[in-house]
Amino acid sequence: MKSHKRDVDGGWAWLALVAVYGGMLTLSTVMYTSGVLYVEMLEYYREDAAKTSVIGALNTGLMCLLGVGNALASVPLALVLVHYFEKHRNVVLALSQVVIGIAMFIASPLALWLLREYGLKGTLLITSGLSAHIFVCAIVCKPSSSEIDSRKRTLPLEETALKEKSTICVCVRGLDLDAFKSLPFICFLISTTTWNFMLSVCLMHLPNYVITKGLDESHITVMMTIFSITNTVGRFGAVFVVDNVYIDNFVVHIGCLGIAGIITMSFASFDHLPFAEYAFAGAIGIFTGLPSALVTPMTLSLVDFGRISKAHGLVNFFSGLGYVTGPPIAVE
């Protein structure tokens, strides 16, 4: 027990916290340049919008679906905090989502500046270099004593399964299909697909929408800045919601996504109004930011602590379904 307390909620946990937040900031900044890069790719490749949007959709979508590329960093980063903190775990997780909101604020201006100075190829090279810095964060995020103890408890069970079951059965077990026996968790997974479908469309196509209205790049910066600020405010709001005994996280999550859906469906009816795109970006920012910050704490409440890694992976997988299909279908 003493070993457990040495690096949980203190000591090395604070270094891990800084490393995780730094990694999330770097990773998310690179990811959220996709909307600006999409506009540049339309000009560079001279292809139709649907085909070009697939590039940006795959950037995030395949990360979530297949666990490749940035997923090798994004999924473990959140789980590191789960194992390093107990007393204020939900607050720490919610604040990590605020960092992602800050990354949104940085991403668009940074991408526009890089494109002006270095062009598309140079921008992709520099953003790749930024992503490589996540290795430094990963080195700091060594397994906590809590995670090591958890592995020791589960390892004998896995070894027994390997001896008693066929390879196919073990692979199926590795997918943790028991999670699909929970109807609330299934509904939660479906919701992550649908609202990430909507969010990916907004992030990918809003910059190009500004251009089609005859506005210049400065308006893209303003609109995405409004989105990022309101999104960050929404994520920060989750800090006051997540551990509040008088507020149901699920009610807040569903309510915010419902409002975001209504605003999105009705946008075509008021997009002709002055500054409509800015109002839309601001509203979508705040009503998707807050539920985003509640995802990991809600996952923890739906599954056993020992299954959080696999459950979090499933949440990312279903998010990827929405990200991959959203932008191309929206164009059609």
C-alpha cells in the first residue's frame, strides 16, 4: 500500500500530469489543423470536395478506428491520468480536455501562418516534427504503481485463458465483448459515433464554407478562434459538473448534444443572416466542448475500473466511425 501511495495523487504523478497535458496540447494542435489544411488541399490537388475531405477524415478517423498513428499516443495519454490519480481523477480528466480546447485555439492561426511561410509540403513536415515531440512526454509517463498492481492481478487470469482457450477465443476475449452486454454502454457508443459525425463535418467544412461565401483567410481565423474559445469554455465548465452530486453527468451530456444537433439541423435556415457562421461556430463550440470533457469520466462510471483501457479503446473506435464517414457524406 505504501508503494501505491508514493506516486498516486502526488510525487511523480504531477510530472506525469504535465507530460500528459503537454502531449495532448501537441497532438491536438496538429490534429485540429485539418480544416485549414483541407482548404489548401482543395487548391493544391484540384480534386472534388468529397474526395479531398477523405484525407482529413482519415487523419482522425483511422486513428480512432485502427489505433494507428496518433492513436498510439492519444488513447494512452488519458489512461495515464486514470492510473495516476484517485482523489481528484474526474477533475484532472476534465481539465485535460481544456488543454485540447486550447490546442484548437492555436491550431488554425498556426496552420495559416505555416502555409503562408512554407507551403503545404513544408507545413506537413513541420507538423510531423511537432508530433514527434510526444516521444518525450511518453518517456515521463512510466506505469504507476497502481497500474503495475492492476497488471499483476490480471496477468494470472490471462495466462489461464491462454492455456484453456483456443487462439481464436483468446482474440475474441481480448476485444472484451462483455462490454456489449451493457445497454447503457452500447447507447453511449452509438452517441459517440453520431455526435462525432456532426463535429467532424463542422471542423472540416466550416473553413471552406467561409471561402465559398467570398470571405478571406482572416475570417477563417476569426471563426475558428470563436469556436476554440467557446469549446474551451465548455470543456472548463465540465470541471464544475463532473463531481457535482446535484448534477447528473449523463443529463448534461445528452442535453448539450441535443442542443448542438438542433442548431446544426437548423443552420441552413439562418445562414443568410449577418455573422451567422460565427454564431453557429460559437454555439457548436460550447455545446460539444462540455460533453467532450465528460467522455472519460462517464466511461469510468459505465464499466469496471479494470476494463477502462478496453472500454476507452471502444469509445475511440466508435468516435472514429463518425469522423471517417462525416465529411465525405456531408459533401454528397
